[in-house]
Amino acid sequence: MKKKHLSPLRFVSLLYLVLMCTIGLTACMNKDDTTTSSTAAAKPSPTAQPSPTAQPSTTGGPMSRIIACGNITKAESAKGPTTGDPAKAGDCFWNAYQQCQPAVLDYVLTSVDTVKTHTFRVQKGASGCQVTERMQTRVIPRPAKVNAVYICASFTKTQNMLNAFNCQADGTISILTAKSKS
């Protein structure tokens, strides 16, 4: 019996096929990581901050209005500055909560390589007005991932702070609404 050897052309073709399959599988695996959050790519970097606005924006149908109160960004270090206009954004959200008017506020905590975004929403629930919290975590340079959405038990305001109490696994979250200095 005579052994057949692969011709150089067949060997190169087989090698090319294996290489293309490997590249295709690698691309598919990386695609899952980059598409976990479509909002992560649309959000600005932690240092670029749009100013909060209390202007209502119409979403959905003509009867649904959500007040975009803006965001409050804080460095997680104790001495880190707060950016944006936290008092204006906090007052906007608190007023919407008092009137049970749909509103949204982003509270962003930044560190060296991590960005945690707590998105608070005021909405009417079955038992009255409720605040929900959507938690996203991003470890730079990877995209943000939604950790969970929680319902907060209660919401209060003090002179310099908004407090979302008992937001299930996230517990109580205190949002500084006074401008801090670095």
C-alpha cells in the first residue's frame, strides 16, 4: 500500500481553513463582550459631563413625559470632586419625586479604572410613587454591564443629600447634592 502525502497546495489550503475558523470563533467570543450594553458606547467618558436639565423630554407616546434631571458625578476617593451641578440635578429629581412625575437621574461614581452608574427613576407604581435603581459597572476599557434593577423602599432629601433607602441588594445609597471641592 502506498501512503499518500498532502500536496503543498492542499496543505496550505487546510492551514488557511483552520486559521479562518480560529479567527471567526475568536471574533464571535469577543462580540458577546462588546454588545452587553448598547448604552455604554453612547455615554460620554466619565470626565465629560452634560449639564443637568429639568426640561421634559417626550419619549414613547404623546402622554408619556420623562424629566431628564441630568447626572451627578463623584470620584469615589473621599477628597474627589463632584462635577456637574449636583444641587440642580438633585432638586429636579426630588421635585419630580414629590409630584410622582416620571424622572431620571444618573449618579456616577468613578475610580482609577471603574465607573459605577446608578440610574434612578421615579415612576408610578401599584402602591403609589416608587424609585427604581439600575446599577451598571464598567471596568475600563471594557463596556458597561448592567448588574441589576432594584426597587428602593423610600426616598428622602436633606440639605446636602438625597437618600435612596433599602434598594434591595445595593442597600441605602446616599447622593451628595452639594458641590464638593478637590
